[in-house]
Amino acid sequence: MSTSFSEDLLRWYDKNAAARALPWRGERDPYRIWLSEIMLQQTQAQTVKGYYARFLSAFPTVFALAEADEQAVLKLWEGLGYYSRARNLHAAARRVAGDMGGAFPGDAAGLRRLPGVGPYAASAIASIAFGEPAPALDGNQARVLGRVLAWEDVLKTPFDLLAPALERIDRERPGDYNQALMDLGASICTPKSPRCGDCPVAEHCRAREEDAVLEYPKKSPPAPKKEQDLTILLLYQNGRLLVRRRPKGLLGGLYEFVCVEGHPDEPALADALTAMGFTGVQIERPLPDAKHVFTHRVWHMQGRLGSCATSPEGYSAVDQDQLQALPFPSALRVYREIALSEKQ
Ligand code: SF4
């Protein structure tokens, strides 16, 4: 008798799950599952491991996280990127601890109402923590299913495959099924070099049958990234470095140095800083260039070191210890390291 897609997938998962021993595997506590799923969005499992352990040691329960100061949460998140995740995590913890008595919503629809929980995370958490047969469609699952089905349409989102995914998900073990599909996508059915010879669902795969594996899933061409030129200034006022908390939006809540749009020459840079409200600006020397690539934009940064007499509202002058303690985005790491190596 032939076996089904989910039977073959789960048999493989049962044999191989140990090979990808991850601290959140086998977990049944919704708080821990939620935390791992939010961290795993856009970040590799190997990177997440350390952050997950540090977070749980600092905030062992949803109540502990809810009571934490936002800066402490952002500081622990430093380096993981996509900081809106950390702010949403904190907001969701406050809602669960405050309005729900510490109990997470018990299905995907309820979980989706929490800040930062999208359709993928809601399905993943609901299937793993509560056994709901909700397909957790992320890029990995969509790639495997797109190939298995030889899906001809361009996927606008992985959830375009919801109907066939619902047909295939294992109703007895939906959490394991979702994790198995993620593992298969991460380890065997990889984007560029899938190992079809080792694949447990090869018999069910139409793309393989058609010898057209790399043609699926069909994709529209990526939108070009927005290129942005910035000048980053390590600007000192009375020997202390000026920093500012970024407003809401990209990297909101994290700290930054004085920053000017574009790569102006020295007189134009001094004019721009005067227009921003700085007085007595003196540019002393250039600093190395740096580049940071985000998902949708690229920063091309030039650095300058200088001083000023007074600064506009919103900036704080900090010493080395304060600088070390404040959360900064990875994009500014080069300049923070230079600042930390400067004598004050
Ligand atoms: S047979 Fe190949 S393309 Fe098909 S699911 Fe398996 S690894 Fe992916």
C-alpha cells in the first residue's frame, strides 16, 4: 500500500529530529514556543539558540517579560535585527500578562490578534502548543510545497498555498508536521541545491518528476533595494558623545549618532548641522566608510568625527559606559566600536 505525503514526511522527521536538536523542540509551553517562533522569523536557528537562552534566563515567564523595561528587552535583542519584533514581543507580553491572566490565546485566530504575530507564527504556535491543524506557511514550506505540487502561479505570499497545505497537514500531529516541513526545506529541499536523492517525499514530488525542480516555486523579480547615502557623525559636546533615540519606524527605539542625509562636503555638512540646530560645529577628521544591507534598503555610510558647542533637543551627551549600555543597531556597529576606542 502506498504511503501518504504526511506519513513519509513524519517518518523521516521521527528519525531525524534528533539531528537538529534545538532547545525549543519538544517544548509545550506556549510562552517559550511563541518566543522561539518570533526569534526564528528572519533569523537562523543557530543564531537564535543563544538569544533564546539569554532571554529565558532574563525573562523566564510572560509576566517577567511584561514587567521588563523596554530598553532591557531591546538590549538583549541587540544584534538579532528587525527590532520591531522586540517591541511587539514586549507589547504582546504585556497584553497576555495584563489582559489574559498570563494565558496565551489557544488558537491561531486568537494568536494573530497579538502584536507581532503574523499568520505564519500564529499557525506555528497554535499547531505546536495546541495541536491545531494550521499550516505554518513560511518560505521553507512554500518552497517544498511549490515543488511537490509544481505550482505554476507566482506566490505573492506563502499563504497562496493554504488550500493544498490544508489538504496535506497531518491532523494528529500538526505541530510535528509543520516542523518537519520546515526542517525538510532547511536541510534537503534547499533553494539552490535540493538533494532530491535523500528526500523522504520524493515520490510525491511533481517538480522532480518533471526534472524541473529549480523552476519552482515561481517567483516575480525582486524589487530593487533602496540605496541611501548617509553621513554618520561622532560629534562630541564637552568631551561626551552625542546620541539620540530613534523615533518609531526603521530601527525605532534604538540609539544612533548624529546623522545627515547624503555625503555632503565639509562646508555643506557644517551648514546641514547648523540647520539642524547644532552650534560651533568643528569637523576634525574623516572616519572609515561602512555599508549595511537591510532587506529593502542599503545604507552607504561615510563617517566624520568632530565637536560642537551646543546641540538641539533630543540629543544626549554620553560617556563610554553609557554608550556601551545603550542598544544600537548592527548597522552602526563600526562607528560605535570607533567611539568606544576613542579616549574621552
Ligand atoms: S524531491 Fe527534491 S524538489 Fe521535491 S520536495 Fe524533495 S528535495 Fe524538494
